[in-house]
Amino acid sequence: GQQVMQIPQYQHVQEGEDFTTYCNSSTTLSNIQWYKQRPGGHPVFLIQLVKSGEVKKQKRLTFQFGEAKKNSSLHITATQTTDVGTYFCAGPYEGGGSNYKLTFGKGTLLTVNP
Amino acid sequence: DSGVTQTPKHLITATGQRVTLRCSPRSGDLSVYWYQQSLDQGLQFLIQYYNGEERAKGNILERFSAQQFPDLHSELNLSSLELGDSALYFCASSYLAGESYNSPLHFGNGTRLTVT
């Protein structure tokens, strides 16, 4: 079945350092979504990428979708303590029909030392 | 506030028991998803409903069942509970129209289930 792998599992940075998390799928994705879950909270949708090679920015966050639509990355520039949380990528099962199952990676837990 | 309501927030029960988790989706959303989150397994997709009908199934155990009612709220029933079922259960909703796959999920605050 489809698998979505995320690395690293954990990342600890000093405030002001950059951070990147990578997401790889075993199958081609029709789109990829990114979510952030603060400690003790619920996942919150950040962004969706649809096109091959797409790059989107949200302030200090840059999201990329690979050319083959099997990998993606999230890069945070100059991290802040408010960036703390677990970042998940998620992709739907591209199986045709109406079989839509959003499969989440295991996430990258980011901690920031002030 | 995501607009998705889950009750109860916490549930403590004994092995062998049965519980029901409830979810009210965001206004206008037709699709409801259930996810199980545990420390070592991340977010595991259980099941999805769209406008009252089962749309997709994930790693849902036979002891678990769900349904979506005409008013679009959903319930997840967990029976013959085991210690390993202790986890955070999230409900999410999305506006899923027809064959569209591109519908972001809006998560509720979750129900923390502890089986003792």
C-alpha cells in the first residue's frame, strides 16, 4: 500500500536557525498537503501543493513539490519559538475512483531553543 | 477554532468495554474522517464517510465501526477495548465534492481514550 515517509523524525534547533523536513511517497501523489500540530493540539492545515515542481511560500515557510510528485519539503527560515510543533505531510491515495484516503507521514517534531 | 466538534474530550474505560465517540463536522462539510493518533504510529487513517455513505476504509479494526447520520454528524464505536486502543482519536471534516481529492481536512480537538 501507499506509504508516506518523513524525515527527520525529530529536529532541535536554536532560534534563528533554519529547518527543513522532507516527505517521500512510494507512489505518485495527485497533491500533497502539509499540517502543523502544536503540542497538545490538533493538526492544522497549512498548505496544499498540486502541480509538479510547485513552490509556495507563506512568510518564512517555503513548500516544494517534486517534479515526479513523489516528494515534498517544508523549509522554515529563521525559526521562532512559535514554530514549535509536529509538521506532517499527507497525500491522498491516487487510486482512481472515489477512493480517497489521506495518508499522513509520521511527522517531524520541531523544537526550538530560545 | 476549526468548527469541528468532538465529544467527549477525555474517556477512561476498562478493557472489554465499548465506547462511542461523536463528531460534528464543520458547517457545510459533507465528508468526515476518523484518525487514530498514538505516539509510535502517528496519524492512522481509520475510515471516511461522505454524505452518509462510507467512502474509504483504512486500518480500522473489526472491533471498530462508524457511521455518518443524515445530519452529517458521525460516531465511532469502539468495542471489546484493549489496552493498545488507548490513543487520541481525531475526527476531521472536509468539503468533498464528487471526485475532488483536493479538500484540506479540518480537525477537531480529539478524544483522548485511556483503556485501563
